[in-house]
Amino acid sequence: MPHDAFQCLDAAAGVTEFRHRGNGLRVLHLPDRSTPTVTVMVTYLVGSRNEKAGLTGATHFLEHLMFKGTERYNRASGTSVFQTLQRLGAQVNATTWVDRTNYYAMLPSAHVDVAMTLEADRMRGARFLPGDVEDERSVILNELDRGLNEPARRLYQAVFRTAFERHPYRHPTIGLREDVAAVTPEALRGFYDTFYWPDNAVASVIGDVEEERMLGLVDEIFGAVPRSPAPARPVDAEEPPQTRTRRTTVRMAGEPPAVMMAWKGPRGTDDQADALALLGMVLSSGRLGRLYRALVDRGLAISQAATLTRFRDPGLFYVYALLAPGTDHEAIEHVILNEVARIAEGGVAEEEIARARVQLRAHDAFSRDGPFAMAGQLNEAIAAGDWRLYATLPERIERLRAEDVVSAAERYLREESLTVGRFVPDTG
């Protein structure tokens, strides 16, 4: 029987979801006894999507500060997160993205309580010491400046900034430089006090730990953390309809030239997101992918890729290509648009769908190889809005047919929803 402190909400594909009756913390448990290890991951439902003007980069800044320590666990006393867990042989890190932030550790399962204790402590115990803020500000500004020297990153950011006029997806997760340089400890504390609560988090425990022990530890360690005193403000996510093709160009030193063509897509939980993910495989996966044959085999591009961003709000489906010497941007764009039109107008062969389905299944299987990888996939499903996307993906892939892919291409890959970005090397 589940622990009395929890309500069992759902179960699928070996994952069981619980909610703590006291503070609202959701818990996902996925047992895996293949190795005596466990991954503990806390995913906060906050990312750059939740940042308002003037506070861009706050989520990423907090990711840094959450490792600076609390009154109980800190570097000065030799008990910081890294010091404590790495002594136990743990792998520890955190990542920030548009819809979520996650903090995780993979360690011997005998020490699962230590990882939980550290996460529960910094959930509400983070310090915002002025010296720590300044130290991390310097680190982040250096990281931001390094990114300015990367053409691929600059192009990606320019396309998102052009495709989205109002939605927070338009600004980079690391933040705008002027905001990072100016943000105060008080402003960061206010952001933390808005979003870092158990009822805005999901704790995933994956690996060699049985359910009753896991729930008992979560209740003992996280149960005393209070729920948020007020609901977080809703995201101002209403993006005006796009009515024409938009263009942007990045000019800087670097090679090779590149093209990124991006169309507005569906929410990550939408059924047609699966069809677009399969379309990405049809277009770009392997030597039989349509864009590989049309671009790489013909010597027009060095490489190409097509992918869907599965975000909580509608994101982008995009094609990215690196130009071969002697090729111009217009030629690449023409080929990509032609291949997209061929799918919308002429359909997709069932053998293409079957091949893409196998590739998508294989990609999914490789991405779930072990507790650590499983946690990562669960994390992205949580971020998109429903952890069950992780559980149901194999079944959803099997249901997809050629007509589903064509329908998605016709609906989303339209001229008026397209944003084209070019990277042009500056040779001056």
C-alpha cells in the first residue's frame, strides 16, 4: 500500500505518480534494479518562459546560486552539494531550459536519503549573499560572452527572437546581457520565493529503491517543507498570429555559412507534435532522409537536421543546414522549401514512415538506457506538460501513419508561419 502521506495519481510504463497530501510535491517513482544506483532529480516548473522583462536569465542565475550553499550545507564547512555527494561517488549537476530547471544526482542507492536531504534543504534554504551573486554574475557574463562567439548559437537565438514577438521563448535562457549585469540579490530572491516550492516541483526517484522506502524518505525529508503561500503568476504567453515570412541575418566571423528555417509548431503535448517528430526523421535521419539526399548527396550542404522543439507552449519545427563551399543561402532555402512542398503535395511513402518509425523508436530506446538517461527523458516530458508523454511515446509512434505526417506538414509548414535565419561569415 502507498504511504499514507501520499495520494497515488497514476501509473504507466513502470512509472507511478504520487502527490504529497501536505505540501503538494509530486513524486515519480521508476524502479530499476539493474544496478545498485539511484537517480534523484527535482524538476521545478520554472524556466526562461516564466521570466518577465528585466529579469531574463533569472532561472539560470538561480541554477548557479543553488550550488552556493545554505546555512546547513555550504562550501566553508565542507558540506556543499558537490562536496557531500561527490564523496559518495555521485554524479551531480543541474540544467536550465525554457520550461523547467532540474537538479539531479546519480549515486549508490544506499545513499538516496543524502541526495534527498540536500535537495529538500535548498528548496527553501538557498542563500543570496551579495558576494555569491557577484561571483556568479562574473561567471555567467563570461559564459554569455563566449556564446556571442558561436555562430550556431547566435543564429538559433536570432531565429527565436524573430519568430516570437511577445512570448518569452524569444529571449535566450541564459538571459540578456543587460539584465544579467543589473539583477540584484533582492530580485533573485523574489523570483526564488515565487517558484521554488514543493507544489511547483516534481521529484523523480529512479533506480534501485523500493516504493515504500522511497515514499517514507520523501515524506520524512520533504514533508516538512511548506507549500507555496500563493500560486505563481500565469505566464503572459499569448503570441500574436504570424502572417508572413520573417527573416533575420547574423554576420560575424566564422565558418561555414548556415541556414535555419523554422515554422511555428504545436504544443509539446499535442498529438501532431508526434507527427512532426516523425516528419523530422523522414526529412533528415540517415542517408535515406530526403534532405540528406537533396542537400548532402548533391554537395550543397555539409550537414542537415530537422527537429521539433517540444515546449509547453507552441514552439518551432526547424531545419538547420551547414552550407558546402560554393553554395549560396538561397539555393539551400529553395531545396528545403521544395522538399517540404513535396511532402505536403505528394505525400510520404509507407516505407519511409516505417523506416522513420524504427529510427524514432531506436532513438527513444537509446535515450532511456539506465536510470540517469530515464530521468532525463522524464524531465523533458514533465517540462512539456505531462510526464506520461514518456510512458506513451512507443505506443503513439506505432499509431502514426503517412497521412498523419502529411496532415501535420500541411497544417504547420506554411509560408506565413516561417522564419528564415542566415549566418553569413564576415570576411571583412
